[in-house]
Amino acid sequence: MATLLLGYDVERMDPGSDVTRLFLDQATRVHDRYSAPCTLFVVGRTLENNVDAFRKAAERRDLFDIQSHTYSHRLLKTVCQDIDGQISIWRGESIPDIEIEVKRSADVTRELLGIEVKGICGPYCYYRGLSDRPDILEILHANGIRFTRTWGRNEKDWQPVELSLQPFWYEAQGFGDMLEMPIHGWQDCIWRGERGWEDTKGFADYQCELIDEAADKDSVLGLCAHDWSSIREDPELTIVSAILDHARARGLRIMSYNAYYEEALSQRAACEA
């Protein structure tokens, strides 16, 4: 059945900013209106700076699945971005530093919210996700991570990512209980940054086209938004409302990443029994 996985990278780390609080307040109203769950991939430092707002959000477990976006938004893997021959490099962290980032994020979420994370979104996201980095998968797995959202770029480490790329298990890498759930299309901040932040209707229409494609192909659609970009020029989250409204109209299931993982794990176990 066609499924929408809507995940937010909640990552504004400035302790003096109210962006994350404003986003969480409005996201609660919008997702409650549609009874639509989603996943918040939260940077540990962002959580520390907005504890009360996240505790309030964590009370709405029917709406918000809270997972990791590392502790301080450090890249798990190097990005080599090629835009029309213009190469930009962002280096990934060392294995010891990745372990610190993942463990500290999990510790902060446990200590402040009482939540054990088992999912992670890789900052910036990467071509091939972590399928070419079993050493990183090993670190994640040892720290309790069982699902990832790390494949969010195409072969040029750019975008868009085609819908033909669907969730897959990291079985070939030796981690058969770890599921990758890719991001499709364009991340909101990149599309809107390229075409104009004020063009909220244009981006909403683009996302709805992806929903139509997922409905027609009976596919899983993973969409990526952010706390800071979601409310930029759109404080009422009209783009999110349009996405959720169209997904409901086209008959897509709207699930959190954790719920989809648990379902996929259960179905896999049933097939193997």
C-alpha cells in the first residue's frame, strides 16, 4: 500500500533562537488536525536548548516519533557534491567521533525525554546511504540503531532522488535487522533555497506530484523537511497541510518511520517463519 513517511530534521542549535519551539507548536496543531504521525529526527544540542518544548511534543506519541539526528549535526559520511561540474566537499567524521555523536545523542534523548532512540537521520544525507560503509553501520548497530534515513542524494551527491529507490535491509553488509528508508525528491530547504522561499505553492505542488507518483506506483514515499525551513516564509505550515491533505485524498497511509520499521520487521519475520 502506498505510504508517506514524513520526517523533520529538527536541528536549529542556536540557544537564543525560538525557531524550534515555534515549529513544534505549529507542527502539533497541523499534524493533530490531520491525525497524521511523523518522525522528528532531533539534534541532541537542539533538544538540550528546547527541553520544555520537546517534553510537550513527546507527550503526543500519537503524532511524534522522536529519533536521532546526531548530537551536533556532524556528517556520518563525506559528501562530494557535483552541481554542473562545480564540486563541493563536506568531510565525514572519523569512526571514534561518529560513535561519540551517536551515543551522546541517544544519552541526551534518554535522560531528558525517557525515550530510547533506534533510528537516525544522517546530516546532509548521502549517495548510497551507508551501503558502502559497513564500518559506520557497525557503530550504529552497536549503539542500538536499527533504522536509518541516510540515502538522500543521487549519484552526484545532489538531488532529486528517484522514487524507484525503496526501503531496503542492510543484509549484504551484515546487518539484516537494519532498514534504510531513503528520502525522495528534493529536501525542502534545497528546493526552496534554489527557487525562492516565497514560492510556497510551487513547492507544495511539487510535493503533491511526488504523492501522486507514489499513489500510482503503490510505493513508499519519504519526504524531508526541517524545523527552520518549514516555518520560513510559511509560519502556518501551509506546505505541510497541503502535503497531508493530498496524501489523505490519494489514499496514502501516513506513518512514522518507527512504525514503518516495526511493520517491516514483523512482515519479514512472518515470511521467514
